[in-house]
Amino acid sequence: MKKYFTVFKTSWENELEYRFAFVLSRFRNIVYLLLLYYVWMNLSQMTGRFAMYRAEELTTYVFLAHLLRSIIFGAQSRLAALEINDGTFSTYLVKPITHFWFIFWRELAQKMIYFISAVCELAIFIFFTKANFLWQNNIKFLAFFAVAILGSIFLYFLLTYLVSLLAFWSREAMGPRFLFEWFMEFASGAFFPLDILSKNFLLVFQFLPFAYIIYFPLKIYLGKWDSWQIVMGISMQLVFIVISSLLVMVAWKRGLKRYCGEGI
């Protein structure tokens, strides 16, 4: 465990070393936040609600989605594809570490930095805009919310790591990964609650793992689901985590047989 904490610490320092890139990434996310906030506020301005959401619930959804994006989404796992293609991946095979957990802890450091930044950004934004925010005070919902976030972190990482392993079979793995990430952001509910779509679209998304990354935890926080629905949702999260884990193990074992360490 100590070696992975060292990876976490080193990754934290490296992330803060490139300050300009860090500031640009935060600026991009702030633009997302402002855009989504004013879009949904304009849509709910006339009646005080949009679809089945009150204005304050939409505001809360947008703000918390911004917060969850920072701690769930990450970019470090995509480096696995680049390292496989350029041959530097070989160095991990002779180290006393597990590549999966090395990337996970490296990405976790990045997420923690972004999460702290997102909290500060939201505090400042709420203070100056005086936006109405729904504070959930039900311990049951908050506990389920925390469990769902942990499941989302692991599910997201497993899915993105799995896509990165495509580099064992193709040098163009970054293209499919880009499309995958774009679709996952949309289908996860990072931009809007999925249940404002038609029932057919919502039904399709509910049988995909992406809806359990952002949309599911936020529905819990807003108190939109009862205990049975929440338990079923967490069960679906676990199912997708297990399936993704098995696929990662299969892809890893088969990928190693194809890997030849080009570029070394």
C-alpha cells in the first residue's frame, strides 16, 4: 500500500507542476458550469420548473454534476493507451506493482486536486449568484449518495481503463476512446437529468452502465427515488462493476500475449 501512496504523492506534485495546463482545464469546466446553469435557469424561468424538476433542483443538479465530474472523471487512464503504443508500458512489467492500481492511484491524485478546486469554484459561484441550492439533510439519502459515488468512481475507471487496453490491438485506440468518453459524458447525465428525455431513451440508458455514473447519484441526493429504487440502482452498479472487472482481466491477459514492446 505504501508504494501506491507514493504514486499518489508523486502524481499530486506532477499535477501541480504544470499550473498553466491546470488553470486551463479548470477554466474549461467553469465555462461548462456557467453555460449549463444559465441554460437551465432560462428554461425554468417562466414557470419555476422544467419537466419534473423545480428551478432549485435543476440548479442543484448542475452544481453537483460539476462537483462529481471532478472526482469521477479523469484523464490518467488514457495514458495507458499511449504507453502501450510507445513501448514505455514495458517498464511496468518489471516493477513490483500492478499496472491497474498504479494508474488508479495516479488518477486519484488528479481527481482530488480537481475536487478541491471544484468545491472552491462552487462556493464562490453560489455566493455571487445567490443561486438557490437544495441542501439534502436526510441521513439515509446522504449515506446512499456517498456509496453511489464510490461505485461511480470505480465503474468509470474500469470502463475507461478497458477502452485504453484496446491499444494492445490497435495504435488508433485514442480515437475510439475519445468517442467513448464523449458518449459516456452524455449518457451519464453529466449535462442534464436523463429523465427529461423520452421514456424510450431513458429505458435504453438505464440498461447501460453510464447512467449509474452521474445521473444515479444525483437522483439519490435530490430524493427522487425511494429506498427500493436506490438499492436496485446500487445493485446495478455492482453488476456493471463486476462485468467490467472481468472484461478488464480478459483484455489484460489477451493483450499481454499480443504486446511486443515496440519503441523500446
